[in-house]
Amino acid sequence: MSKILMYQTKDNRTQIEVQFDKDTVWLNRQQISSLFDRDIKTIGKHIGNVFAEGELVAGSVVAKFATTASDGKVYQVEHYNLDVIISVGYRVKSKQGTAFRQWATQRLKEYLIQGYTINQKRLDELQQTVQFITETAKDIGNVNEAKGIMDIISQYTQSFVLLNQFDSNSIEPRKLNENITYEINYVEAKLAIAELKKQLIGKKEATALFGNEKDNSFEGTLQSVVQTFAGQYLYSSIEEQAAHLLYFIIKNHPFTDGNKRIGAFMFVWFLEKNKHRFKRDGEIKINDNALVTLALLVAQSDPQEKELMVKLITQLINSR
């Protein structure tokens, strides 16, 4: 999907050409500056902080589009997707952020309702995900981890089949669970990690370096998972928060040692706290083999594959 629509503020003072592509919206720095009525230097500073603090990974939320400048020449200009735009709007405390988010979300929903290659998109996603998992599996020799690979492929493929059944009105859609009863916080997370460290050292499975924070990035990671905009979570469901928690801890490396194990532990701990770890029949949604493999997949993934990884994890948690 690639389309340009005109966004106009309620006071009619500002009009912006908005690029729709890859199931999101894109604005360049100048456009974001106009939208939030802030100078471009301020916008640039906030965008830089979004990436520096690990809130978002540039590779998955930045794209270059051909743009005609005032001199008539065409340049490849960096554009930022809706996640970045919302985050910057939150940082500059602009009411325009809420209005733009509502407008963009409505336009994106309309495209889906109109049937913008939904089935083809899902098929492409399935093929891309399976290819990514199987390629990564070439570097995994452990039998249990190989079993985890098959568990993930099987469960993700089942999710794809269910989505297509929904498209044909065969079943009801599976909604994400937005009943977040426990909000993860730094103090309790640190205590839980300290207890995990004690147990692992007792079993000689960790050293004194395990779980030692390198800087303040772990606390920042937790804050990014539960951040809000206009009083609403940016990651509004249990599944999305858990997926980003696992991804951010592993990719941001906030600890001297044990990032993958701590990421997996926090992932399970958060799901337990929100009573969302088990299926209705009592079976664990993501078993130990699959969880170990997910942690390896995240660790080995390219930052540009962040959206793919988060979608994969979210769908696996959403199994009933």
C-alpha cells in the first residue's frame, strides 16, 4: 500500500501531505515540525532521544522516500513512522499528537476494511517469518532448540490459518487482551532478578556478573514498555507489552551478563503477573524450548526485523 493523503489541522492553519506505506504513516522532520508547531531543531533532538534511549530502533521506523525540494530536484529524505510521530508528540506535549493519531489510525483502518491485499500481505508475512526462522535454525545445533523452532513454526502457521478463516467469516477474530492488571515496575523487577540470580548461582549456572546493570537503560526499557500517550498505553495489550519487554531487554543489553535469560524470565514473569501464561486448557502458551528459541531469534535478528519479531511473539502469546 502506497498512497498520499492530505492532513489538515482543525484550525485549518496547517496542511501536511502524509505518506501511507507499509501499513503505517510517514512524515519527515519538516512535516513533524509543522504538525507540532515546533522548530525543526527541537524535533530533531527529540527524535534522537527516542533512538538513544532505546525506545524505538531506527532501522524499523525510519525509511527514505523520494521528495521534491523547492529547487525542483528530487532527494531521498528520511521519514519517520507513526510510532516515532506519536513519541515525539508525547515529548513535546502537543495536543495535535492525539488528533493526528486518531486521524491516521482511522485512515489505516479504512484501508484494511476496503480489503487492501490483506490475504496477500498475511501470506507474505507467513513466508517471511518461516523463512527467517528456518534460516536462523541453520546456526542452531541443539536438539531442544531445534524442537523449539518447529513449535514456533507450527504455532505461527496455525495462527495464519485462523486469520484466513476469520476473513472468510468462519470464526470470530482473536482480540488482544487489553486487561493489563499488573504494570511492570523497576523496583519489583530488580527484586525478582536478584532472586533469580541467587537461585542460578546456587546451582552454579551463573556468576556474580549475572544481572549487573551496565547503566540506567534497564529502567528506561521498562518505562518504554508502559509509556502512555493521552492517557492510553502505547502498547495497549498484555501481548504487545510482553513482546516488547522480551525484545528490548535482549536487544538493548542492559546487563553485563544474562540478557537473554533475564529477558525470557521477565517475559514469563510479566505474563504470570497478568494471568496470561496459560491456554484455556492449562497448557503453557510458549513452552520452554520455544521460549529459548525465541530469545535466540531475537538476539540474532537484524534491528530492521523488529516489527516482524514483535508480531511473531505477539501472535504466539495470543494462542488460546
